[in-house]
Amino acid sequence: MAKKTAQHTKITSGVYYRILSARSGKAMEADANNRIQMYDVTNAANQFWAFEPADGGSYRIVNRQSGEVVDVILAGTENGAQIHQWEDVGAENQKWLLVPAANGCYKIQSKLSGRCLDIVGLSDENGAPIQIWDDMDGDNQLWKVEDPNAPKEEPVKKAAPKAPAKKPAAKKPAVKKETKTAPKAEAKAAPKSEVKAAPKAETKTAPKSEVKAAPKAETKAAPKAKTAAKPAAKKAAEKK
């Protein structure tokens, strides 16, 4: 979420404002000796100032208590020239420009010299005098114009994170009497008998008997009969 930028106070004629240092928070006031200085914030009339329109978009800054205006002493234009309150004579050293700056602040420049209202020595002390000086953009040259009657904006408070809703406590279950039932016999299924297929008889084919060809009978030629000498003749001769 983007931060809200401070708004510049709208300047209205006839309204008396506080002029506060952005550096110290102290208020610009006119003292009894016509000096203008810084001091702690009070509700005293000498700390309230009206911005009355003058020429060229400038203002005369009028003190509520005295009716006199902010004036550069002796119409000075150099760095270090201090301011005081003086009767309104319409002079250029009594005219001031409001230049919007950062964070809702203004720079208050002399129309005569263009130099800014500046707290001498960057002081944060009560009684510190005010001078004109070159615009250095320092916080001792920044001023908040505060309307005391305007409602103050309260800083936006961040909503506290919601506490997580408490869960209802779980109800304790009623304790039931345990009715012990006899343990059921586990009915185990009879193991299935494994029906093994009978092994197939191996049908072995008988080895083919080798049909060996019978050896051929050797056909030997019968030996020719020798023609023997006629024995009968021999025997007959012997008998003789």
C-alpha cells in the first residue's frame, strides 16, 4: 500500500496559522523587543500569523498579537540579514513568497532578494534568531504552516491480525465396554491338491534294425575229380 503524501496547507486570508520549523518543530514568534525568534509551541497570540495577499502572488505575514508584519531589517538583501516585526508600510522587504517544498512544507522567500527564511546556525534552541540566506534546501529553511483549527489526520492504524478461531475441543468418545468375542477359528481353505498331469509316456520309436544283406555264399567250384588210375586193375593184378 502506497504511503499517503503530506498535503500543503491551503492559505486563506483572515486565518491565523502557526509557522513551525520542519527541523525542530518549534514555532516562529515575535518577542517583546520586536525580534522574531524560534520557541516551543504555546497557544500565545504572538505565535500566530496571517498571510494577507500582496502583489505578484506574495503575502504580508501579519502577527496576531501586534498586527505588525515580518520585515527584513533595513531592507537587507544579503545573506545573514535578520528579520523583525515592523509596522506595515507596503515595502518590498515586507513581502514574502510561499514556495511549496517536500512533505507538505514551504520555503518562505523574500520577494525583494529571493533569499529564504533560515534559522541562524541550524539551531534547535529556544530564542534562535531568523535571517535570510541563499536557498540551500536545508531543513532549517523548511516551514510547516499549521492551521490549529483544522482537524488533524490520525495515522491509519493497521488492523491487528485476527486471532485464528479456536477449534472446539474434541469430545472424548464414550468408553464402551469391550465385549470380547471368541476369536473366530480361521477357516483355512484346504490346500488344493495339485493335480499334476501324468507325464506323457515317451513314445520312442524302435530303432530301425539294420537289415544287413546276407553275405553272399561263396560258390566255390567243386574240385574236379581226379581221374584215378583204374584201381580195379591194380587189385586184380595183385591177386594174381
